[in-house]
Amino acid sequence: MTLANRKVSSSRQLTKKSATKVEFDFVLKKLKKHYPYAHCALHFTNPFELLVATILSAQCTDERVNKVTPHLFEAYPDSFSMSEAPVEEIEEIIKSTGFFRNKARNIKMCAQELVEKYKGEVPQTLEELHALPGVGRKTANVVLGNAFGIASGVVVDTHVTRLSNRFGWVKMTDAVKIEMKLNKMCPQKDWIMLSHYLIAHGREICVARSPKCDICFLQEACPKRGV
């Protein structure tokens, strides 16, 4: 490859990267405007409740979790009571969320570690949260961002994965890799809200089976418009 060709190739790569960033900034600005009240859909009154609710939300809708958690927290309102709860009773309450045996075991073990290591309080670092039973990066980021206002990383769920690919920001399904890419593209001050904006858009307009492209305010920035 000649020096001239190398320059042209390099220029094209930079242009492509710059275009992606410009499109991201445009989409983020539009999302902020159209979903000013976007927020965490899980109901909670304290960090422990959000931690448990997020564990329950795996392979389950937020709506279903919100129907279950009032009964769960009425019976076991904090990590101390949850750590001593019979796992069978936790299972019975959360049964409708799916995978209830694994979830019940993880919730109880998580509560036990909170009591043993953190005096019953939810820790405020990604590393400490991620080390708890049943807590992955997504759950840790949800809790840190929404319970403590700590921007530890973009939360990547099915909506965020789908829309990030649809907009051409990524070409992958690995949640951790998508988070790393979005963390670089998005200003840290917007990490917490980005997922809420994308989830709102994914539920209201860019739905999985039949996206409403005809009324979408992001058509001009979407490489898959009308598809």
C-alpha cells in the first residue's frame, strides 16, 4: 500500500468513527428531549430493595417484579431479616418471577454476605457489589446509578443491546463489551440515564417485533429505518 493510499484509508476510518460519534450525540440529544421523565421502572425505597428487585428482574418483566416485591419486603424488609428467612418461603413469594429457586438462594446468600461483611448495608463500589451472590455488572450498575447516583457504567439490558445494534453503535451481543463501548461514546454524566432513555424508546417506539418507524423521531439517524 502506498503512502497516499494509507492516508486515504486512515482518513476513511477517522471519518467513520467521527460519523458514529456524531450520530450518537444526535440520538442522545433527541432522547433527552423526548423522554425527560425516563426513570428506573423497578419500585424501591432503599438500596437493598433495589438490589433484590434487580436480581429478580433477570428473565422477568419489571411489571411482574413490582407485583412481587411489596409482599417480599413486607415479610423481609431488610438484609438482616432476609438473611434469616427460610429459602422455601422466599421461593413461594417470588415464584412467578421465574428461575425462583436460583433467585431465592442468591437473594438469601446475598443478604447473608451484606450482614457478615457490610453490617447489613449495600456497598457502594462496583467491585464489592459484583462479588455478591447473584450480582453481575448489570445489577451492580443499576444499584450504583439509581440508588446512589454513582455512574459506574451504562446498564446494558435487552433493549439497550437491541437499540445499540440497530443504531450501528455496536455489532455484538456481549453485554460487557457493549457497556465498554458505550462508556467510551457517552459522557459519564449521562451513563445512568442513557439506559433509561433507550429502554423508554424501545418500549414506546422501537419495539422489537414491529418498530414504529413511521412515527420515530430518530429515523434520520437510524441505519435500519423501515426494517
